[in-house]
Amino acid sequence: MKIRKISASYIFAGKSGFLKNGILNLCEDGRVLSLDDTKGKLAEEANLEHYNGILCPGFVNAHCHLELSHMRGKIPRNTGLNGFVEKIIPGRKAQSREISKSIEDADREMQLEGIVAVADICNSPDTFETKSLSPIHYQSFIELFGTAANAAESIYRNGQSLVQEARQKYSLNAGITPHSSYSLGEELFRLIREGMTAKDVLISVHNQESTSEDELISGASGDLYNSFYKLGFDLSSIKPRNMSSFEWLMNQIPKNIRTLLVHNIYTAQKDILLSLAENKDIYWVLCPKSNVYIGGVYPRKYLMDTFPDRICIGTDSLASNDKLSILEELFLLQSIYPEISLSELLLWASENGSKALGINDWYGSFESGKKPGVLLLENVDLQNLQLKKESRVRVLE
């Protein structure tokens, strides 16, 4: 058996940190054989590849909307969530050829950025063919929303039809998910809860992107409520619930299923305590570039301090980002919170994401038998082990 031996200035070894001048041994098919710690002393060896930079496993993009890729640059920055919602819904419409090509281009972009797995939100079958042909592992979340009780059954059936199409025609991993606390009524939430089967192992929900979510849930008022009214939504089922959007969400989603909560900009410490009481299997997905794009805000540090083993990184869509790059998301987080180590950032972008998607037997770390992909981070500050604006990803395997 031919073995590929790769070494670099440093190799990221997960929670163990970095190995200086370590050696990664791979099978011909890319599976990890072993990771050798040379204690920093690298001897000359036949067929050994050595690189200047940091080796790390492939990245996991824990939140994306691939089907919105045709909207790159079409929505202005700093609209706030309500302004973004008002533009995103009508902006989804485009020529099918434009949509298809944008999806294919975005998939290739993620491959070049070292992304090996993606949690992708779907409202249509537009992405299914591209995902079925891609080397990226996709988890497709068929997203449902609708507040009117009399439309819930129809919305749910349409969602289930998309799940079956994704699974049966395209052999994709797919399941139903609610969009957010504020965009579903009780009846649609009930159908989702009661319709969960053994194949439905996780959901992904947008959470606390703006303060107007609390206003809508608590008092049936505020900017989001007004935006829905402008867009012609049926608001007859929306009523004051006299609780926070997070408390309402915890009451509505299944309690026995792994849950990805996405964005979490306004998640407070009381919400963290509530989450621990309601569901022990929550992963917190951060999309910092998208948050800055939409509202000039970013996640709070205490969420990262409380759940370092359950923080994941996403890019969101090209409607709210200029690039689908996990490395750029990490650089922004480092810029905001320079005290966060590169080791922790890389853990969030690889192993944590793979655990959130339930694919850590294959992805996320350089453990024997896994095939996580191999990335070289170039133009890194190797003396201080920090990313630089010029840092780039090079895919080696």
C-alpha cells in the first residue's frame, strides 16, 4: 500500500493543539493512517512532503443557503433583519439558468475553500442535483415557515414531498426543519414535532438575529411584524404570547433531537440556562460575516465561553455574504475577539461541526480511519499562531 506522508510547520491535532513539524500519514484514498509527533524535530525522509503553514482537517460549514447564491450583491448591507426579510422573499425569483449556474459556482467555491461538509437550508429542489454530484457532504434541511393555522397542513405536506424527492431521487440526507421562532404558528410546529421519525435526527433553526423577534413573539408587534404585514402574510394566528422568542422556541421544537441554533446574536445568559434545562443536545452556529453584513452586529463572547465544545461556524448565504469561506469567518472572529486561540477557532470549524452533523466518524479530525480532507493554511502568523488578512486555504487532499 502506497502511503502519502505530509508534514508542515504545524499540524492541528484537535484538542491536543498543534504539533510542530508533525507528519500526517494517509492511505491512497485519503484516509488517515496515523499522525506522528516528531517533537518538532523533522528528519529527512523519502517521499515526505513538507509545507510552510498549518495543516488542518477540512472545514464544516454548519449553516448555508446554497439556493440563494444568485443573490450575491443584490441586497444592501445594514438593512437590519426586517429590511433583509423584506428584500429576500421577493428577491428569490430569478431565471432558472441563473439560479442553477450560481448554485454550481457556489458549490465549487466552497470546495476550493476547503469545505468538506455543509448544513444546507432548502426551500426548493433547486440545489438537489448539484449536491448529488458534489464531493461535499451535504445535510439538506427542508425549511418550513407559515403562521396561518389553515395553511399548516399544506405547507407540511409540501415539505415532506421535498424530503422524499431529496432522499429517493437524489440520495441526499434530508429532513424537515422549522425556520425560526417567529415564522411558524403553533399548528405547523405541532405537525413538525409529531411527524419526526427515526430518520429525522437533527434540525436547524434561525435564532435571535434581532430584538424584533422578541417583540413579535411577546407582543405581536415590532419591525418584523410590520415587515410581514407589508409582504402580505396572514397574521391572523399571531397573538401576544408574553414570553421571549427563545422561550417560545424551546416550547415548540422537539426536545429529544439534536438542534443547531443559528446566529444567536441576542442570546442572553438566561436563555443559555433555559437551553440547558430544555435540550442537552444543542449546537450553537455562528455566522459572523453575515451578521455584520445585515446589521453590523456579532455574537457575544459568553456564548463561546459557555459552550466551547458546541460552537460551530457557518457562512450563511451569498445574499448576506460576499464569499462562502470558513477561513474568513474565523479571521473576523479573531479580529473581534483576539483572545480566542487559533486552536479553538479551528476546533469550531472542523470537529465541532462534524459532531453537530453527526458525521464525526468520517470528518472533523486527523484520527485513524477518518477521511476528513487535508487543508494547508498559508500566509499565517506562525510565530503567534494567528490568522492574517492574507491567510489562504490550499486543499491538499
